[in-house]
Amino acid sequence: MFVSAIVLAATVVSTPIPHDVARRVFDETRIASEDDGGRLWGKPLYGPMLLVDPTTRYAVGNVPDGAGFLKQDGSLFVGTLPVSVVIANTATEWNKVRWTMVMWSSIGARSVSRRRLLLHECFHRIQNDLALPAGSADNPHMDSLEGRYWFLLELRALAAALRDENRPSAISDALAFRARRQALFPAAAVNERALENNEGLAEYTGVVLRGTSDQETRLFMARSLDALDRQSSFVRSFAYSTGPAYGLLLDIASPDWRRAYKPSDDLAITLGRNAVAIPADDPAARAASYGGAALRVEEEQRAREQNERIAKYRARLVDGATIQIAVDGSSYGFDPYTVTPLGEAGTVYPTLDVTGAWGRITTESGARITGNWKTLVFGVEDRARLTLNPGWTLKAGSRAGDLLVVPAPKQ
């Protein structure tokens, strides 16, 4: 018995992603998709998936890639991804297959949290087929004092509606707070809609299919809105809250709302129309019902601290020496909860992993994307993290100390 146990243990191959657990993750996603039966979006959510360990780049797939790169191991297909592939929770094209990629470190221990993440990312893989293509727009007003204040009031009203605390009145308040915010910032309505119809719909999908009853799901979402980390940046993350909140309320008001929903539609407007809700006449007066006075004091303090952070980013990534790279064709991995806008100078991503035809660069100390989305800007201290592909080089920029990534001169 003792000898046999030693022999058996010696045959077990240790991998960064345990294969038996990976199989369970794939099975769990497939079963959730089958349970849905196309009810949400009219087609299966489950499809090609890659689970990837971001440290070692070890990947486990549920189907083969189109170039035979991954090696079959029973029902799995495994290998180490090349550095040209950005590792992130996303939908990605690689080796002739459109994948749902999920970082292994993101997969939690609880089934409901796993299902929410996995089905969120599965939505991204099929959204083009649903005529709901991915769209992205920065929302810098969501980092301003007024933008955050009215957004947080909107979330408080949505949480009340999800708990069915005078739901019609709470929906009207949420719509009023949203309308007030969007009236203060001319581009807000268009830019917010773009992110909600991308990340918001994906998160709604994950929340609906997390494996709990409709009532428990609404209560979970209400608790999530109440517990939202106020230190987060909402510039690229707000839709993870508003998308599922409005979607769940729409499921009550009009269960088939998804069938006719288009990229030009707005979740809040659609809810107002189907729930026959009219925004409250005086949102400032209604704010008192949601702790508006205390909230404003807290947000004013946060605004002062944020201004100090912005000054440091400007000193390093606007006024300091930088590495500049053309955005064209690049792929990104970043944390949407930490994005910081710099006004006309663009947006800072405190952590950013980028690959392109030119190579790859990563940072954990902040990088900037210009406002016109044409240029990546890293601090020169990140030069050691830059890997250039053959045919590319660095040349001096127009300012002392600046470097530009450019095609190498032809010999």
C-alpha cells in the first residue's frame, strides 16, 4: 500500500492550473449555458474558452486552437501562450479561434462568483453575433465631484428599487439623478451608453446566470451597490453597477426587453419607458432621502485627495520624460476600477499591459493614453519593461529625454 501510494504520487503532473479543476470550470460554464437555453440572448453562451495563469502564461483550453499550438491532454488542450498574447479577462482572437479568456487568478472559490465572471466573459465572445458590438468610451466626468455625487445617488436609488422599497418612486429618483448628471456634462449620455451596452450588458448576463433565484439575485445586486468601494474610479467601471441594476429592473417591467434592444438604445431610457417612470421634478430635494448632504461632504474630501494624485501623474506622464508608442492595432489589459482622467491630456491607467506589432510593454506605476486615442505614453523608467519586435527601434523624441517607438530604418 505504501509503495503504491508513492508510485501513484510520482505520476501526478503538477501544473499551474490543475486539470481536474479546469474541467470542472468548463463543465460549470457549459451547464449554466445549457440551463439558460438561449433565453437571454437567443443563442448559447458557452463556446471556446481559455483559462490562463498570468504568471507562467500556462493555458488550458476546452477546444483546440486553429494552428495546433495547444497540445491535447484528454478533453483539454494545453500549452504556454506566447508573449504576444495579452492575458486578460476578455474575448480575444488567437490562432483562428475566438476565445473567452479568463485569468485563473480571477476564478473564485464560490460557485456564484465564478459563474458571474465566466458568463460575463462568454457574453463578450458572442456580442458581435448579437449585433451588440463592443464599444468603448471614456467617461472622465465620472471622476469629477458632481459626476460622482449624482452617480452615487443614482446607485442608492437603484438599490432601493431592487429591494422593492417603493419601486416606482425609487426608479423615478434614479432616472432624475442620472438626468441631472448627464445635463451637467454634454457628452455624458452618449459615452455612458457606449460602456453600459458593452460591459454593462456583459455584467448583467453574469449576474442573471449566477445561479440564484430572481429575488435573491436582485437582493445581491442591491447589496453590491450599497457596498461599492468608494475609493474606486468609476470612469471605466460604473457600467458594472448600472448595467445589471437596470437590466434586472427591466426583467420585471418587460421580460423580453433584450429581443429588440439595439446599440443605440439606452438602458435607463428603456426602463423608464417600460416601467412608465417619470424622473422626479426636483432631484436636489430628492437627494435628501438618500443621504445627499453627508455624501457631498465625503466626495468633496475625496476630490481634494484626487487632485493631489492627478498632479503626481501629470508630473511624470505629461511633463516628465516619456516613451511614446502609436496606439494602432494594440491590445490592452488593465484594471477598470483604477482609471484616472487627466482632462485634455488623456487618461491614466495605473496598471497597463499592451502588445502590438511593435512588441510589448507593461507598467505598474501608471501609463497614459492620449485624449485622441492615438498615443500610448509610458514613463522612461518603464524602458526595462519594453520588449521590441524585430524591425522596430527607439529614437529620440522632440523633448529632451523623450523616446519614440518607430519602425527601424530599412537596410
